Amino acid sequence: MFFRITLIVVAGVLAACSATKTSLNSGTGFSGDWAEFERLAKRNRTRVALPPFETTPQASLDAVNAAIAAADERLDAIGKIKPSEATFDNTIGALDDLAFDLSLVANRTYMLKETSENAEHRAQATEAIKQFDEWAVGLDYREDVYRVVKAYADSSPRLSGEAKRLLEQTLRDYRRAGLHLAKAERDEVEQLRKELSAATTEFRTNITNAKKELKFTGAQLEGLPESFLEQVKTGGDEYTLQANVTFHYLNVMRSAKPEATRKRISGERKRLAREKNIPLLKTVLQLRANIATKLGYKTWADYRCEVKMAGNGTTAREFLMNLKRGLEPKWQSELAQFNTLKRRETGDSNASLKMWDAFYYMNLLKKEKYSVDTEQLRVFFPYEQTLHGMFRVYERIFGLKIVAATAPYKWNNQVTLHLVYDAATGNPMGALYLDMFPREGKYNHFAMFPLISGKRLPDGTYQRPTVALICNFPTAGKDKPSLLSHDNVETLFHEFGHALHGILTQTRYTRFAGTSVPRDFVEAPSQMLENWIWDKTVLDSFAADYRDSSKKIPEAVLAKLKEAKKATIARHYRGQLSYGLVDLSLHSLTVEEARIVEPVELSNQITEAVYLKPQKNTSFVGYFGHLMGYDAGYYGYAWADSISADMATVFENAPDRYFDSAAGQRLRREIYEVGDSRDVSESIEKFLGRPRSLKPFLQDLGILDE
């Protein structure tokens, strides 16, 4: 998953930059010393930086207040420019500079809200973000600034490339904010957006804060690996699990033989945050429908999709429905196999697959039919070995060097810092924090958080990015390292793809940097990199039994793993489609429909029709964080999958396949470096060397014969 704090400011333009290339002195290597990294960057007319993280709750609030005050002064100055004196630099360019400076504070405050060990700091950072977001909404309604921007636009400036794109998108932002409306209507939209901003922040915070402790006996956890049970044992025959901790939940859902255990933890997870978030969700849906209508859109889905590849909600929905229909025969075939397994195991000839059974019987099918026990594969993926093995893979294909460094400040003792260099020139490319294991109060999923964006600064130097991966991989056992599942490794390769997308940017303006691409494309480059962990040559470069490094994953096991994946791929996508259609349906409501809809009832109806019947007395939409930020955008995962499958063929057909550095450099140059500085459809075609095709995706799904 990609996560980015959205600044509602008029920002950005771009023009690719090229730093002066100074090679490292022979024999010096690549330093992990931060001071040396800074000095080298300075010699190359670039700048690297680490966020000055606030260490107290009050400091976070003070930092946001100071940023707002400074921004107001700069906006006042822009608003006083005479129309005849308006230029690109003092209007559009100045707004991008402002957006960059604001993001420095907002991004690190948001991350502290999600990661600080101090509950008071998380709470204060949440309040600071609410305050910032409310203020940021108002930026779109600064009439004095808008008059100056419009005066410049009306002068018909001769622009090209990124500058032209930035001006066009800035004007589009003003239109989408309602600046064309009469003032009374505009003021109403502004107020509604401020209310919406506060509600969405509160919804996310409730998810982060939600937790549920569950105690089980050993018999109730039959089937779970001993290495996991050791981590959660809290008494003689007592085991304490957290329904909100993803790897606890998934371990039970995949391996616990007692159906009652799976049902219990599934139900508790899908009830997390519901008391607070279901009423909030109703409010959010009403606000969104109201805003969309006032801005002239049929639905919120149409409003949100306008700036994505899909273009509108109807196109996004049709894409999902076509997939649903195409997958129907395979889904029914898979469902029949799962039902057969359940009837045999339970002795009940009428038993059928339930929501809490899906992962378990999928796992059982893989074991029995394909001889794949994913738990046994963990020994090949100790965390540190896998992480550094992944580094070497990406270094090779992208021409990079990644080295460990000592972080001047860490918000948690397990956080690590890594410096990224261009291997050919030795130039610093950016910095990466890793916060990889769960703890109380921490963001509970997997995401890349941008901290410092890439941008050409007013003094002519280029600011290189700093990003963070916030993940929740299994913790180390008593006598064992953290052992990742094959799925975990897939997630690691995916999330690190987002990090590289952020770090390798070469855009001139913040607005277009790195992952600031349409939401239905942003996952594609990272989803494509998941293919690497299905390749024997790639895996052999790092995957080895931590107890005996001579032992690698056998080719036959990998082949069976691939077979098992294809054999259950309809289950995966029907689940994804249910999420996407719930999201689009909730955001395709009219104002009146949004007022009377019961989100839980509607989401349950859709989930049952597309996937499986939801568990009674549950309400997963209250814990569905993608509804805030990815609203009307969850379809983008499948949409991006269709693109990533096509993009992967470039490597599959390259001389060195997944280790092909020429293909890697093409990906870096045509996708990562350009960000959103040009239409992503153009970037995709430049990388492919041909028009896009759905054929590879449909073949992966088994809908189309290879």
C-alpha cells in the first residue's frame, strides 16, 4: 500500500533535473556516515536532509502552528502582486515552493501520529494534523491568491512540459474546489470540506487506536506453528493474541484448525472501531455526496476519479464488474474445492465455506493438492537476510548502492536508516527509514510514508527525498530471528518499490515528484516488483535456510507454489473486487441516498453478492482504512495489477530477465524518475515500447488462455 498525506494547496510544476555527476574517489566505497553523505550531496549541487522530528507533544503542535503562520505571510505576499507583475515564478512556482515547505512539517507530524511510542504525542499530533488539514482546505479559497494566479493564466504565457502541466493542474484544482461558484456557495463547500477533513482524520485515528486482546488455550490454537505460539504464550496454557495485529490475525486465519477460533478472531477484527467509525462513516458519506453535488458532479466517485486514469466512477465500476463476470467460472470451481475440503474435515456433508474459512481452506488446499506448506518456507526468509538480499537485487537492476547508517534520531529503537547512492556516479539519491515491526499504538498495516519530497529548490540545488517504510512483519521468537512468509517477502518487495519510486524522482516540482501519480497507477510499479519473488534465480540470490545456508528453495517447491497461486487466484480477486465495489458503491450515492443509507447493510449485501456472506454482527467498513484517502479508489489495486502484469513482460522477455539492468534502467528512467510530470499513459507506453495490453493480466487470471 502507498500512503501520502495530501496537501490541499495549489502546487507544483516540473522539469527533469540532472545533478552534476561527481564520482567517488577510488577506494573510498559508499559511506554510511551521514555527514559525509551531506558533503557529497553538496559537492553535486544537491541537498539531503533528515526530518527534525519533534520529540514532545507540544513541539508537534508548535511546529504546525509555526508552519501555518509562515505560510500565511507568504500567501499574503502572493495575494498583493499586481496582475501586470504576475510571473510563473512568483505565482505558480511560489505556490509549489510553499507546498514543499508545508509538507516538511505535515509529513513528519503525520508519521509521528502513526508511529510515536508516546500516546500523548500521537494524540497531540492528531490534533495538529486536524488543525493543519482544516487550514489547508482554506488555501483553495484565498481569493486574493486566485486572482493573481488567474491574471497570470489569462496572460496566455508560453509554457511547455512540466511548467505547462503544472499551470493546467493548478487551474483544475481551483475549478474542483469551486472557485467558479458564487461566493455563498463557495463558502459552503469550503466549510463542508473542513468538516470532511476533520472526520476523515478522526476515522483513521480510531483505526490506529483500536485494539482487542483475545486469550486462547493451546487446544484452541491447534495447527498454529510452535514458533508463533512461543511469541504469544502468556501463561501455562494461555496464549494472548491481538485481533488488531495483522500477523496475529493472519496466522490464526490461515492455520488454526478449530473453526470457532477462526470465527472468533475474525469477528473481533471486523468489529474494531465500529462504535466510533460507523457513525463517522455515515457523516463522511453525506459530506462527500453533498460536496460533489455542489461542485457539479453526479457522485463523489466521479469527482475523485476525474483526476485518475479511469476518468469517472462508471468506468472504474465497469472494470470491476467485467472482472467479476470473467472470474465467475473459476471462482465457482475454487469454491467447490474449498467446500469439499470443509465437508471432509468437519464430517458435515452440508458444510459450506464461510468468511472466516477462506484463508484456512485455501492454505489447506495448497498443502494437500500442491504439497505447499507456506509455514515451512519461513526458514528461508529470516528478516535481516531477506532485507539485505532484496537490497542487492534492487541495487543490481536499478544501478544503486544502499548502505546502513546511524540515525541521529529514532522514534523507536528498532528503526533503522539507510542511504541510497547512484552506483555509477556515487551521487546521493536519498534516505530511507525502516520501522518494520508491530508495537502498541503504531500504524498496523504496511505503507510508504514520504517525509521529504524531491524538488528543485529556489537556490538551484536539488532536494533529494527521504521516505519511511512503516510495516508490521512478524517479530523475532525466543530463539529464532523474525521469519517471513513468502507473502511477507512479496509485501517487502512491493513496499520497497514505493520507496524507490519516491527516492529516484528527478522532477523539478513537488507536485509531480515520485509517487504523486494518479492513485489507480501508483501501485503498478510496486505490484510489478512482486514478480521477482516468484523467480528461482532471484530467490537463490538471498533465500536460504537460516540454519544451513547451503539449502535453497527447491525448484519443484517453487513450481508448486506458482500452481497453488493460480489455483486460488479467483478467491483473491473476488475478495479484492468486493472491497472495490463496496468502496465505489458507497461513493456513488446521491445526497438523499447518502442520508438514508446504512453503510454496514449496503457493504454486506455487496460482499455477499461478490465474495462470501459477511459474519453476523460484524461491520468491516468501520475498520476499512482505505475509505479515507483511497476513497472511490480501491478499484485501483486491480486496475494497477492489469498494468503491472503488462509491465512485467519487459523483464520476462529481457536477456537477463528479472536481473536485466537495461530493463531496470528503463523502469527507473521512464516511470520512477518522471513521476507525474507527464501523463502516466505516455510513461507506461515509453517503458513498454508499445501500446498497453490487457492480455498478460487476463492470462494471469486464467480468463484468457496463454
